[in-house]
Amino acid sequence: MNGGTFTPGKEKDRAGIYFNFKTTAEERVSVGDRGTVALPVVMSWGEPKTFVSISSIEDLNKKVGLNIDDPSLLLFREAKKNAQTVLLYRLNTGAPAKAQIGETLSVTAKYGGEKGNDISIRISENVLDSKKFDVTTFVGTDEADRQTVKTAEELTSNAYVAFQGEGALELTAGTKLEGGENGTASVADYTAFLDAAETEYFNTIALPVADNEQLKATFAAFIKRLRDKQGQKVQGVVADYAGDYEGIINVTGGVVLEDGTEITPEKATAWVAGASAGATFNQSLTFVEYEGAVDVLDRLDEDQVIERLKKGEFLFTFDARDQSVSVEKDINSLTSFTADKNKKFSKNKFI
């Protein structure tokens, strides 16, 4: 941790413990719970182009139909480490998995995405009535639905698949659906996300994209409109974008998780947005540890850190003493200071 002596009237470039012994009284401020972050994600399942409020694993299972360890939920997991609630928005539509069972029955996953490839259908003879069939839908090894019918026409859609067909059914020990794909998110999908977010309540919102400068500019304009025109003092979190605005946090550092997963700056926007949303009114993220991180993607020396902090960049620091990673300094992207907006406005706790 950085340290030294504190000189009144002269602010240090790097955060740390600087001593100037005085007797002070700090007023303790208590406010209501914060912690709602809006997050766009390319997912393997779920209704697209819709916000879903997720506050627990039970919410995730019930409202989205995914387990917490699903690979497509990496950004959600990072945001939820600190946020109370994640407004999860599925950007992609994807391609639904399908299966043909005999000549009479076709089965299509309810949503597009790779999760549909985990679905299988078993058709067996009913033990009480040999003229009927038990049609069972499995997700992995879990039974999700069972219907007892005589013909294909009697089958109804369930939470995972839709049935279509006529006539007699054919027995199968288990036919897997195939061809489910997540697809990708377009600029139009992200624009639709911002349009939908305008009517939602949140504290922070992340834009986890890497290279599209025009989209980042659109995002910054969206945040400025909410803050300056509508009075909604939200913050937007984006990667590698010098917004020069107190409502934009510019994440330029990334981390490495315990399992080796690399969280690049655009992915790290999810954690920063979640941590910023979850911070209390009188709490700074400076030196807050990044849970589950064991290293940073790029280790910087003293001069590099100071230079990048002056540019309004949100960085992570590796501490070799305990192999931990923490926030270097809780700042936003504001670097052009005026009489109305001095350097204090670059501190997220202040605003």
C-alpha cells in the first residue's frame, strides 16, 4: 500500500495512507440499500431483449432457466459479487436446438442458444395404459416435464420445448436436441438495450464491449442525457474510453481469476459496475479487493500508474505480499476541471 506524509493543500497522485495527525469527527451517514446494476449479456438461454431482475440464484434458475456456473453468465457472476440486484438483459436471440423423432414429431427449443443442446426427449410406453405414451423432457439429467398422451397432437409446449406433429408416437430412449447456437450481439442489439434501460431503475450500467468507439460514444451520450436532462444520477462503466465526465467510469485494467480466466477491461466493467452500485453513500472502492482475482493482466510501475490515473483511468493493483488484487483508486473519467467541477468530482465517492 502506498504511504508517506500528508501535506495540507497538496493531493497525492496515488491513493494510500498519508499521515497528518489531527483530531477530527466524522459524521456517520446511513442511507438506504443500493446495488442495482443493468448488464447486457450474450447468454445461452432465456427470453431475448428483455430485462430480468436477478437478486438470487433462485431468481436465476426460475426466471432465466440457467445455473449460476453456465459459461455464458461470466459477466453476471462478476457483477453479482457486489451488487444486490442485476438487471440482466439478453442481447442475443441465437438459433434454437431441434430434434426430429420418427416421422410424426418435431421438437424445437423454446429459446435459441447452446443450452438447448442439453435438452433430450424420452418417449416410453405408459405402465398403466399400453395405448398411451409418457413423453418426458430432460434438461441434462433433470426431468423438466412429463406428459401422458396417445398422439402427437395432444402434446403441449412446456418451459423448454415446443412440440409439433400428428399421429402415433415412436418410442425413444432419449433423443437429444441439436443445433442450438448463442450467436452474437450486434450494435443494434446494444442500442436496443440502451433504449430499454431508459425506463428501468438502476444505480450503474455497464457496456462490456471492446472496440466499437461509436457505440461507446452513444453510451456516453445516453449517460449524460439521463444525468443532465432527466436528473437520474446514474453512472456508466465502459472500457478504454476517455469520457472526461463524472458519470463515466473508464476501466482500462483487467484481472486474472483463480481458475485462470482472464477478465479483460471490457469484461471488468461488469465487476466495476456491480461494486460501484453496491457501494454505500460514504464508501469508496479505493483498495477494495477484487474477489477471486489473483493477478492483473498488466502490472504497472509507479510512474505508469500515476500517469494513467491522471488520465482518469480506473485501474487494478496486484499486491505480491498476499497475491491479492484491489482497486488502485476509485475515480471516474473526469479530467477537465473547472471552478464548478474541481478535482473532487473525479472521485466516485464524492459524486
